Amino acid sequence: MKREVISLERQRIGSCDLPEPWERKRRLAWRNDAGYGGSSRGGGNRPGGGYGSSAPAISLRADYLRGGYFNEKGKIRPEIYMDDAKHVAEVLQSKGMKPAALRRFYSLVRSIKDTARTDFDAIQSRINKLRPYAHYQVERDIAPFDFERFIEKNVDLASRNSQSFEAFVEHFECVVAWSKIK
């Protein structure tokens, strides 16, 4: 009896039209940009849950980190701590990312920083692994698509040298600090 149920289930799954991977990505991007949700409790980006869709949908600015982390004197730009970090926190929160999920990802980045003090070349692969980790969070509906864009943009800059990686960690720390707990 159990084998029959399993085989019937396999037939049903095999006959249905599954979307192509790019269709899933397109739907996820639309859903995250549209600001899914309706209640003020739980659910993240899932239909019927989240932080409410009545707020206007915002996304990362096109000029986000266009000038990099440093000014012409080689010092970290103050906007990294204030304007840019606050904007990223607002975008992620408006798309339904919970502060706890953001802090968990930050702790992963922080663990890389703790090992970076000795040899930057040894941790470059771990920095680049942040991209698939962010993508995985998006696919599981834990993080919005803008979070993946945030990580990609920062990994591009942070993988250049140890000073850039330190600036990324400080910037991410400020994003976590600006995110509000509901």
C-alpha cells in the first residue's frame, strides 16, 4: 500500500509543470520588490505574512557604494556608517528581513574577520563564499533579493584587500545597528 502511494506521488510530481530556474528567480525578485505580506507578525517574505505591504516598496539605490568605502585621502567615508547603512537597513526591513537573520549573517562575516587578522590571502575564498550563502538565504525566503545584491556589491569591494574587508565588516555592523527590532 505504501509503495503504491509513493509511486502515485512520483507520477503526480513528474507530470506537473515545474518552472524553469530563471522563472523562479524572476518570481522571487518580483515578490521581494512588491513587498509581500499583510500581517505584522512573522512570515518574512511569504504570502500572507511579513511586515505589511502598505509601505511603499524601496530598493537599494543605483549609486550605493559607487565611490567605494574610502575617500580620496584613503579614510573611510562617513556615509558608510550613517546614510548608506541606514538606507540598507530600511530597505531590508521594508522587504521583510528579520533583524535576527541579519545578525546571524553578520556573525558569519565576523567569524571571517577574526581569522583575517593573520593572513588575508587565506580567507579570500571564505569572503567569496558569502555570495552563495546570501543566495541560499534568498532561496529559502529568509532574506529579500536586495540582501543578495547588498552582499554581492560588498564582496566585490571587500575582496580587494584587508582594509576593504575591515571597512565592509564595519559597514555591515552599522547596518545591523540601524535595523529595528519589531
